[in-house]
Amino acid sequence: MSDAKNVSAAKPKVGGAIHRAPLGTKLPTDAKMQLDTAFQSLGYCSEDGVSNNNSPESDNTKAWGGDTVLNQQTSKEDSYKFKLLEVLNVNVLKAVYGDENVTGDLKAGITIKANNKEMEACAWVIDMILKGALMRIVIPSASVTEVAEIKYAAEAIGYETTIKATPDATGQTHYTYIIESEGGKE
């Protein structure tokens, strides 16, 4: 039976929805658990929110005559895309350029080195508020695989970032936790 109460939209959690920490940081195991202090907030992201591509790819084997007789899954990438807007936030810059490539702070001055070093994998958490519920996506290990063209103009500058997850020790690329919020309200 259909129930409109189960339809929802996602809003970011107050204080930032996307967090990043070094690999090995204690991961939350539910939607309410306090994040380890190693998780750094990446602040505002664009109104487009976060998109997740978690679709399997497959190859089809056809028999003589054209009938498909076998579908085999060949891969199942788990990637996330979001546009980080806080371009003066050192944690955002470290997420985009790599921890070792960003030094300083805004007051003393920030230095960013752009180079060909491979991006380190990190743990990521994305917190959302649904209608009457909290939702948390925990990505145990993912690294930045793409940053779209950065446009410097009279509009908000941002880093459209793609991260790709790799499986943890149990083969999971992410965990999603959903729980009713206090009193069933946001």
C-alpha cells in the first residue's frame, strides 16, 4: 500500500552535511552517533546537494540469432558528486588539493600547491535531514577522483568534486543509516 508519509526530500544538517577524516578514524554506526573529532566539516555545498552514482555495469552474452543468454555484472562503482562552496575554508582546500598540498590559515596566509600527487583516501560522512528522519551515509574509504573546471567570475566560486569509494574489509563501499528524528520532526 502506498503511503505519502514515506516520501521525502533531503536537506543538509545544520553546521554542514559533508565531513572528512583520515582513514582509520572511528566511523559512526548509526544516524545519530556523535562524529569523532577527527572529522572536519566541509561547510556549505551548492543547492544541487549530493548525487550518488551506485549503478552496476554489465556485459551481455548473445547467442547466435541475437537472444541475450547471459548478463554478467562487470563492475559497480560507488561515486559521489558535490560542489563545495567554502573556498576560504582550509579543510575544503585540503579535501580538494590534498592535505600535504595546503598549508597556513586565512589570517597568516594560505599556500596551495597543485601537482600530480595521488590523492589520499579518507573517510567521509554525509548527514541529511529527511521529513521526520535523519539520514547518514558513511563512506569508509574514498578519494577525490575529479574536480571540475573552477570558474572565477561574479558568481560563487566552488569546487565540484567527485569522490569514488573503495570497499572496506567487509566489501562495503558505503553504509546508509536512517532513523526517525526526535518526535518524528526535523
